[in-house]
Amino acid sequence: MTTPLIIDTDPGVDDAFALALAAASPEVELLGVTTVFGNVLLADTTANALRLRALLGREDVPVAAGADRPLVHPQPHLSSAHGSDGLSGARGTLPEPTRAADPRDAVTLMRELLEAADRPVTIVPIGPLTNVALLLAAHPRLKEKIGRLVVMGGGVDVGNVTPSAEFNLWSDPEAARRVLVEEDVPTTLVPVDLTHRCAVGAGWLADLARTSATGAALVGLTGEYLATYRRILGLDGIVVHDAVAVAEAIRPGILATTAFAADLDCSFGPNRGALVVDRRREVERPADLDVALDTDLDVALDTDLDGLRSFLFERLSSLGGA
């Protein structure tokens, strides 16, 4: 039986790979896509999601726009890693959508999909957590319809937008705290500590581009993203953060998790947006946040996570089409 899936996203180059992975995986039923501000403004993340839906041949999946700003305080700036349009300036290379965005807002779409579901739904937030925080605050009764949240965000020992904070959680710390700390929905957090180890090289991308027109189109979105990683990490490749979270949603247990007590820094000091993970043996808070710090993948695994990269490549290379 397939797992019903909703992806909440701010495309974003790595979000594009994540959406493609969901579309390519028979283990999941993609019920809907909701968009949020983040890597670029909401109008751009929504336009990107619609174009990606067309590329992937999934015009049957509704796309609904959500929050265009954080819950409380303005976001200081957008990401520069993904280019001016969120897709390395290459959005125009993707097909024109044949279906407009859903007239419902993101929270309404998620609510109606959850109400209609006959089995637990997995929600994968791979952008700021504003939409999910609003859903849980407005419709607490629907928590029982959510099988799990698989969240890409946070850093246990490292940040990427500040020394201690990761971009998605930093973009709306109050929403992140609501979802990760205050709510009691089963949650797996996929932090940058792990996703950075799952980077794919230029050779991996070149091989993917040769597999199909869709693979070539995805790789064509990586130009400015590649340049960013060459500059900041000296890496001839990219980090597909969000695809790692979607992989865990597709095949639960593909990542090895440890339960920790955690909190979010919502102050206005230098650690705003930082994930605070308590790794002491005895703590007052319950250890109820499952944090993925390794992988349990049972194929071709070595310390460089080649097995996980192989899984991603296999699924993405199966995508045909334009």
C-alpha cells in the first residue's frame, strides 16, 4: 500500500530534485504540493512548483500557495544560493503549466486532503515551517490524520545561513518552534549535518543528464547552485538537502535516527533560528524529536553514503518525458 504524501516546499533547486524523487517513486501517492516563501518570494516558489509539476507530468496534483512571510517577524533576507528565480535563472526552460495554482490556500488544501484521507498522511516540509505551524494551530484535531512529519531543516553542530542556524528554521523560528517543540506529531528531522554528507558531484549530475530529457532538465537548473557550492564549500557538485528528506518519507528507515530533546532559539541574538539539541543522558524535556544523523540504507553503503546517492540516482534516472 502506498503512503499518501504532501510536500510543503519553497522551490529551490534541491526542492526540484525532491519533487522529482516523489514523482518517480511508486511507494508514495503524491496528494498535493503547497508552497511557502523561502528561497525566493512566494510568487516565485509557486511559479516554480507549477513549472516543475508540468515537467514531471503530474498536472493531476494540486499546487496551492501558502504563507508569504513568517508568523511574527520579517525574514531578514532571501537565499542567494538558488539564483534570482529560485532555479538558477532557468525557470523559463521548463514547460509552461497547463493547470493553474489551486484556488484554495495551502492550509485549506492540506486540511481537505487530510480530512479525505483513509490512512495516515506523511507531510514533508522542505522549506520554512510557516504553513505547517498554521495548519496545526488552526486544526489540531487533524493531527491524528498525520502519520509523520519529515522535516528538512536545522543543524545539530553546524548552520548554513549563520554559524548556528540552518536556513529553513531560521526563516521562521517561531513557526519552527511550534512544529518541532510544542506539537506532539511524530516528527523526523533531517538536518544539514547529514545532508551535507549526501552531496552529489558533477559526474553524478552529468550521468543523470544523460538518462532522460527530464534528468537533463533537472540538471539544467543547477548552474547558480553549483557556483554557490564551489564558492562556499569548494565542492564540484551540489547538496540535495530536500531530496534526502523525501527519500526518508518514501522509504521509512532509510535514515538512522536518534531521539533527542530539542528547542529552537527564538531570541534576537546571534543564535536566532538555531536548533538546540540536548544530548545529555538525563534531561527534563522528553526526547521526542527523531533526528537523522546517519543512514540505514541496506544497499552499497559505505561511509560516504554512496548507497543513498545511488538510491536517488536510480529513481531520478527513471523519469522520462520532456
